[in-house]
Amino acid sequence: MTSASRGNCGGRDGARADCCCLGRVLTEFSPFQSQLFRGCAMDLQLLRAFVVTAEEEHVGRAAQRLHISQSPLSRQIQRLEAELGLPLFERAKQRLRLTEEGRRFLAEARGLLAHSDAVKESARRMAHGEEATLTIGYVQAALQGGLLVDALRRFRRIAASAAIRLYPMRSAAQLEALRRGTLDIAFTHTAPAADDLCIRLLGDDPFVVALPQDHPLAVRPSLSSAGMGEVPWIALDRNVNPDFRARFLESCADLGFVPDIRYETVDVFTALALVSAGLGVALVHSGLLMRPPEGVVFRDLPGLRLSVPLHAVWRKASQSLILDRFLAHIAADSD
């Protein structure tokens, strides 16, 4: 359910609460939003009316959702357009279509309403003494490399009553969950630039070769590219991460060999289990060095230019105080 469709937005109490909350919310938003709203004697009730009308593209259906009649809703939209000084809708028969300005304003209005709801929910939870909850998504490298575990250990000392939920997820799924609001923070390998997200690079782990402990090459402190094309390799399935598979093959070609891939797996831990069983060697990120599996050793392969970044990602519009405190401990771990 969108923030615009929650409850009855037409009552005077709701309007008064929206007006009171607007001043606090505006100070937190982007320069574009501040410029857009500056000087407008609007309240959040107008924004909710606009968002619902934009979603329905019909005044009658929007009025039903907002539990008001059509005439007051039409006046609210006209007032909003007048205060902004731009047309938000193109009117054709019984349908309304957003103008280009209206589409841009819709994105900003939704963000502002979501932010307002977060502020009010945060205040409600604090007023009722409810325990805060931090929801974290992560790739295995964040956990196995120790960064997430150490951050949680230090965070627990100052937030013992906080409820923490942890979800292992692929990077793309985490970014989607962030935008849906089901995650507070994500630990990902990929972090595309986005106006609605904050991104912090925590590290860039180089890759190393995992070998069976009793492998003849394991006695060397580091490996040579010579002969690496003659050992059986265990690789990540090309369908799981085509980009990484291509980078892996390119890196091997740069070192002068073609890996003899005998096994393909969907995750690094299956690959390490096969390495431990003596079935081949595998390329893994060095964050796993802290917790090597039994029967497996890691060795550098000089000249291998392959690494994997680890990012912390969260929503710019987040108003979670517990997230702010947790971020301070991530910064301490990654400095």
C-alpha cells in the first residue's frame, strides 16, 4: 500500500497533522525539492490528493480512495497547480494524464510523503517505547570477511535492545528490497549510481586461488601462472554472474593460460567444498582468508588483476535513528 492510500486523508485532524509535519520534513529533502516547495502555502494533504489522483488518472476514483467528494478534490488539485505555477495534468474527457512536469513532481511528492510517514512512525515508536528494528541484507562476502560480524558486535554494545534481522541476498535483490522499504541497509558487490540511494565503498577484495591443502602447489607461498592451465578448475556458473565469468576468463588470458573448468557451481561455498574434496582449484575473494574451510589453503597469483568491491547502501530518505548509529560502526570498521 502506498503512503498516499493509507487511511482517511480528508479529515481535519489528518490535515492538521500533515501541516505540522511538513516543516520538519522539508528541511531534510533535496535542494530540488526545497526549491520546488519554497514559498508554497501547501500541506501534505494536497500532496496526498495529487499522488492518488495521478495513480488513478480519474478524479472520481481518486475521491473514493481519499473518502472525499469530487469537487473538493478538484479544487485541491487546482490549488496545488496554482501554487506551483505549472500544470500537473492534461485533461481529456474523463481521464487525466500527467504532464512532463507532473511526472517529475510525482516522484518528488512520493518521496516527501514517504519521508513524512517515516518521521511520524519514528516519533510514534519513540513515544511508545517500542524497540527499534534494523533490517540488513548482505552478500556472503560481508559476513565471511568479518566486516558485518564485527560491526554487529560493536553495535550491540550500545544498542542491546535493538532487534536485528539478517537476510542473505544477491546484490540486485537487495537494491530492489531497499527501494521497497523492506531493508534498512544492504551490503552489496554492485552499487549503481542512483539519486535515491547513499553508497559507501567499504573495501575492494582481491581474488586468490583456493587449493586443496595436500595439492603439490600448496607448498609454495605464492603461485605462478605457469601450469595453471593444467589443473582442474571449479568456477562460478556463467548464468549466475556472466560479467564476473567474463572477467575471470579475461584475467586468466592476460596471465597466459586458459582455465580447464571441470565443475561449475552457483556459490563460492559449494566451490570451496569441492576444493576441500580435492576435485580442483577455485578463485575466491580474499575476504574468506579470515575463515578458511578445513582442508583448503589460499595462495596469491601474482599478476591477477581481479577484485570484488563491497558497498554499504541505504536510502537517502531513511529516517531510522538506529541505522544512523549502525552506520557509525561500519565507518569505524572500514577506516
